[in-house]
Amino acid sequence: MSKKAFDKIAEGLTEAIAIARGEAAPARMFIPAEIDVKGIRKRTRMSQADFAATYGFSVSQVRDWEQGRTRPLAAMRAYVLLIERDPQGVMEALKEVGTRDAA
């Protein structure tokens, strides 16, 4: 086991002990099990292809989510909810990261 992995496990255990002792509150984030990907995409006024390309999805992912064949996993649902909240801000953040990484 690497030192980095050990440190993360140790950090998690320390946090769990603090929560159990009442010294810290557990972090809680609610991510709904179901989200309306098609509705979110339509509010951005983008095609499936544009939405996928802009936010880093594959077109088949977007299509499958919208047609109910699959659903975004928890982290993807959170990401899509961020897009719903601030599509332009997410787009700008992605451009900034891409520009910085290319330099």
C-alpha cells in the first residue's frame, strides 16, 4: 500500500472517530436519484451533440440518459445539476482548466 493511500485511509478513520465521538458533524450531500437530463439540456438550448461536446459527455451517454436506458451515476448527477444551476459558469470553468492545462 502506498503512503498516499494509507494517509487517505488514516484521514478517513480519524474523521469517523471524531464523528462517532460527537466532535464533528458528518458531511451530507443530497443528490436526487432521478434527474431530468433532457429538460436540463433543453434549457441550455443545446442539441444532444452540443451538450455532450460542451460538458464532456458522449452523445450516447446523453441519449441513453434521456431515453431512460441508463441514468447518470451519483457524481455525474451532481455534475449535471451544476450544469443546470449555472451552465455558462461550468462552461467557463472547463475552458479555463483546458487553457491552463494546455499551457
